[in-house]
Amino acid sequence: MAIIEATNISKSFGSLQVLKGISVNIQPGEIVTIVGASGAGKTTFLQIAGTLLKPSKGQIRINGTEVSQLKDKELARFRNKHIGFVFQFHHLLPEFTALENVCIPAFIAGVSRNEAMRRADDILEFLMLSHRLNHKPGELSGGEQQRVAVARALINNPDVVLADEPSGNLDSHNKKELHELFFSLRNKYNQTFVIVTHDTELAGMSDRTITMHDGLLVS
């Protein structure tokens, strides 16, 4: 069964139609990149896949659940448990340490403090950040901050991680490390990634590349 099943997804903002009937399946353990010019609808589709936006028409199923049928509180719980997010800008809370930032989605899910800390410690160790657990974001490099953001996305063992230009704010060295990290995480956790990117290197490494143009899939 596909992790994400998108069927005839359309999205309009007033008279502007951004998505014009997108249908695509994402399989477990896939690393899929979505490419296309600015304004093609990539981020809008990713936000719908992540339940942050509702489609004007069409259906999204995530691991068999038709998410448009969920009420707001149910949807928030589902999103917290089943979907991880990584953005271009890390959105780490500056007053909390790396370890605390990673734990926040687990706390929201009702995981005990000890269990959340254990999970966060394990993931950060895998990401080679054990020596930075108690550092706040302002004390971390850009690459380290992004790895903390990736750890936060993984803390609840989601069905899929959605990433929007995750390496867009990194230098070439940190960008390469982040790209390799996605594949290491897939190998270790069988994690599924859907990544919107303009980076041709990352697109070339992925299992499958989806090209969007003017609100449609063209390949």
C-alpha cells in the first residue's frame, strides 16, 4: 500500500488555480523529489500532502487514512504522529536546547519525558550531534541546525517526512552532508521522504523525480 495516495488534487486561491488535477502515489521507503520552476505548485502540493492545506477537489490518503474526513483536532493529532516536516529555515525555538527542540513533537503526542529524551538522544547520536545536545540553536552551525530539524521530524517515527527546499539555506559542504543523510536515514529506518527542491544534485540522487509545470505533473 502506498504511503501517500493523491487522487485528482486541485487547489484554487480565489480565481487562481494553482493545482490542476494531481494524481501520484508515494511508496514506503521511497525518496522522491519534486522539481519545477517557481510557481509550478510544488510547495502547495507538499502542504496538501502534509495536511497543512485542504485541496479544493480530490483526495489525499496517508497510510490508508482519508485525511479530508478528519476533524481539526483529529487532523492535528494525525499530523503530529504520522508526518514529519523539514523546511528551508529550521524553525527551531531559540530558547530551547537541541535536545529539547527535538523532543517537542513527542511531548505534544503525550510521550513521557524520559521516553522522549531517550528517542531524541538516539536520533541525535545517529546524526552525529551527541556533543551538541545541550547547545541552543544560536550556538549551532547552519548544518547542525538543519540536522536538529531533521531529528525533530523523525522523533515520532512518522510514516513520511516532507521537506521543502531543505538544503536551500546551506553551503555546498552542508548541503552534500544533508543529502547523504536522507539516504542514511532511509537505510536505517526505512523512512519515506518527499522533497521539494531546486537542487539538481539531490534530484539526481533520488529514487524518483516528479516534475511539475503550471499546476500539473509533466513527468
